[in-house]
Amino acid sequence: MARIAILTSATGGGAGIAAKRVFNAIQATLGPEHSIELIDMQSLGEAVFADVASHSGGSNKLFSDTHYTVEYPGYVRSFIVSFLRGFDVLNIHWCSYLITLTEIQLLIELGVKVVFTCHDFCYLFGGCHYPHTCTRWLTGCLNCPQLDVERFPSYSPTHNLRIKQQIFASPNVRLTAPSAHLVNVARQASIVADSKSYVIRNPVDTDSFHINTNRTAGLLEPGKFKVLLIADSSHERRKGFSIALEALNQLPRLIADTELEVAFVGHGSQESADSLERNGIKAYAHGHLKDPSEIAQVYRSVDAVLSASLEDNWPNILVEAYACGTLAIVGPGHGCSEFAMRYGSGTVSDSYLPIDFAKAAASLFNAMSQGHCNYQTTDLAKFSDDHSGHQIAKRFLEVYLT
């Protein structure tokens, strides 16, 4: 019998949602000979102390405002190690402030198998969760341009990276990620061998996110084009929200005789809607929605979701939208474009200039208007197989138990 634990500290974020869905999928599949538990901040009992890992992050926010986890390795809570060593497998998702690097290293030395499911790059690099355009991870994260050196020692990224490399060099450690983009970066950085890394997509909640049978995917309402933006991302430069807004302001002149409607979901929805209304674009603010069925209803009410994120992995937003029959407009060069190209699920902008996003949106509109939108049975079957809870549970169990 194997005891398995899925760990996540970001229960309200995208990684936490994915971790919960992985847990639910495996729990529904698991036979009586094995057991699985979901461990978060509440069930573990306490967070890593802020003087060990600063909860305010370590970024100087000059190069990028990406989240940054600084940790002073060496700190071990014996009761945490004692509790977690009772499991045979630990599947670590986004676990900043939940468990320290040294605690993970000690558990590995005690024979526990550790599987990292990376929703960003934090476990691969010196501390940044997304590297922006920095490539210093290729040479050891020396002189990190994103670290706030007024608050933290400059050696911190190099020291943390060295410990992560030691962790991944252990024979009982594996890595999974929902995008091939992230797995390939891990391999390129010589963090993990090909034989120890796997692409396993995020599950989708098909009970909530599914195509409305009354709507034919890819069929536009005459004279209208409806686009969704997630306003929760407006505070983070990496998400490119200002690029998306400017692109939408430029779009009406590219799709003549068409009424552009923009829906916003998340905190800041009303302010975002007002900014477009002032330019004569019809906009709707749905506010922050927690009920998946409400979010799914919004997905099904629009034609496309626009994400101008500068770097990303495999966002739940794109997965949920596509499951509802809604296509994507994304930027080039990371997991979002990988998603769009894998399923023919929209269009990829040529660059991160607002005009290029506007042109990409216009191109998608024209393709949908002419019935050329590639939301085909073969793509949907591939998508369903990739994101099926049963298939994902099967793949994770193979990694856990082999």
C-alpha cells in the first residue's frame, strides 16, 4: 500500500485549483490498496516563518514584477518532517511558505519519493517564479537582476539554485508540468533528465466547464464579436493587461461594421469596463466570480478570451474556456501559444505590441465569420484526452508508483 500526499500552499490560485483537481481525479480512480491526502496550509498547521522565507516576496520589481521566493535554507521543522515521512510519495505543487527546501531535501534523504508538479519556474531557478527575459539561470543565477538586494543577500539565488539542483539529482525525484514549454526549460537548464520529467496537463472540471449544446462552437452572432478579459490580472505587469486593453481599443477600426463587446471577470472589472466604455466600446463587468458554473456561463457567452500574458505555463483560464467552446487570443513564445497551436484553439499574436494583438483578434474574428475556425472534432478529442481526470490520474499514478 502506498500513502500519497498532494501539497499546495496556493489554494486560491491557479496552481491550487489545479492541485485540487488532480487530487479529486486521483481520489476517484485510486483503488483500496492505496490512499491519498490533500495537504495545504490549514491541514499542515503553520506556514514557514517569514524570517526564513519572506512572505512579501523578494523581487525588486524593476526588471519584472514576477513573484519571487527568497528562502534561507537550513531551517527544518522536525514535526513537519516526522509527519510527512509517513507518506511514500509527496506531490509538491506550488508550495512556497508551506515547506522549506531543506525539509524537502531531508525527506528525500529519508527515502520519500518526491514529484514536483511545476506551475511556474520557482523550483527550477534561484527564486523567481517567471524569469521574464533573463537567462542567467543557464549560468547559475549569478547577479540576479530581479532580487531586491537591499533586503536580501546577493548570494541567495545561487545558493537556492544549488540546493534545487541537488534535490533534482536525487534518484527518487521526478518533475511534471502541464506545458511542454516548462518541461523543456527544465531539461535545457540541466535541472532534470528527460527520463525523469513528464508533461501532464491540468485536469478540467467537466461538470462545470462544457460546451452548451444550444451553441455551435465557432459560430458568431451576426454583427458582433464578444471578447473576455480577466481583470484579476490587471495588477501584474507580466500578465500584459494594459497591452490587452490597448489592443481592444484599436480593434474596432480593424473589424468594420461589427459591434465589439468586452466582458470582464475579476477584481477591478468595473474600472476596466469603464475605461473601454469611454472609448465607445460596450463593456460588461461581472466582478469576482467564485462559482465555477457562473464562470462557465461567462465563457459560453463570449467568442474568445484574450490573454496578453508575457510568459505563462498552461493557464486554467484557457483550458476552461476551450472546454466551453471559447477560443483564445494569446502572445507568442510560451505555454499559452503552445496551448493555442496544439488544439487549433484560436490565434497567436506576432508580437506583444497592442496593434499585433488587435490584428490577431481581427484575424480570429474573420476566420470565425467565414466558418474557417478550426474547432474540430479531432482537436476536441485530443483536448478531452489530455485533460480527462481519469487519464491524468492514470499518468500521475504511473509516475508515483513506478
